[in-house]
Amino acid sequence: MAVGLLSCSPSEEELLKAGMEKMDTESWNEAIEYFDRLLEVNPANAQALNAKGVALFQQEKYKEAIPVFTQAIESDSTIYKPWFNRANSNLELKNFKQAISDYNMANGLDPAQTDIYYNRGLALLGMEEYEDALLDFDAALQVNPNQALVYFNKGKAQIGNNDPAGAMESLTNAVNLDGKNGAAYYLLGVTRMSALGEKEEGCVDLKMALSLGHTEAKTWLEDFCK
């Protein structure tokens, strides 16, 4: 199809389809070429703008993606995707406040999109808004209770919220669901030792963390587990 498009005047729909096919094969730059051709014809095509932003995001070009998502929002502010995607770009850049604002808009437009809860929770965690982060992580777990990363970050929020017992439960769930999460074993070990005084069990967790490549565990092991 791509060859045929070069020799005629394709419609917006054809250009969008060709670009999306390139997205499916992770050919990001080729996808952008099609979206740019479409945008020359119709600069306000929100679908093409959002898709172009996603192609930039996938290449970790977060700063470049943000104004493209902004254009998509300006073209059609009623769909959640560009709000969500701009929020994700800001989250990657640690612009947590801007991310939360956009997640709120996305959530208002489509409350059924449960990925919003987890990602907004990460932004709230980044701002040390632990109680609000916990609400979002719990909302994500209500939809699917088998999410190791959600439990891991919930545990981090509970540690920040001075709830070591709750953190232990969440981190235990995290490692039960994903036995290769060295960072979760590390936090589990540190929490056991520092908050609950469980030295022997904590050392076991820290050894597991180190074996999984989490090198921060080494200092704790050398200082407290000899």
C-alpha cells in the first residue's frame, strides 16, 4: 500500500491507515511521514496529531511529543487519548503537576479507562501526595488485582505515608506476583529491618534483591547481615 500511496493523491483516511500500519511494525519515523502528509492536507486532524505524538513518545522524544498532543487537544478536546498521552509525556519528564492536571481531564472524559488511575498514582507518588496516590492504586487494583507493579508502587506510597505494615502486605503481593522484582525485595527487606525489627527475614529479602541485580541491597547486607 505504501508504494501505491506515493504515486497518487491519497485520502486522509488512506494516509492515516498507512501511518497506523507503520505504527504496528514500530516503524515510528515512517509513520510520522504519513501523518505529516495528512496534516499538510488537514492540520486539524486530531487522530493524526495524536498518533504522531505517540510515535514521538515511543522514541522517548517526550518534549517533542507534548506540543503535538496539545495540537490534538486544541483540535478536539472531547477525546481522552491526547490528554492521557500528554500526561504520560509529562510523567516521563517528571512534570508531575502538569501530568496530574491532564490525567484529571482524561479521567473526566472517560472514567472507564483504568490505566489513568495507575499512571496518575505514579504522578501523585512523585509529588509525595501519598494518600491520593493510594486511592488511585487501589482503584487500579479493583479492576485487576493481579498487577505486581501497582502493588509495588502502592507499597512505596504506604512507606511514605508511615504505614510499614500496609507496605509489607503490598510489597509481599508484589513479589508473589513477580518474583524478579529486585527493588520490591529490597524495600521489603529494608522495611522489615528498620520498621519491624525483623533482621533475619529482612536479610533474606535483601539477599534476594541483590541476587536479582538490585545493588543498593549490598550496603545493607554488609552493615547488618554479617
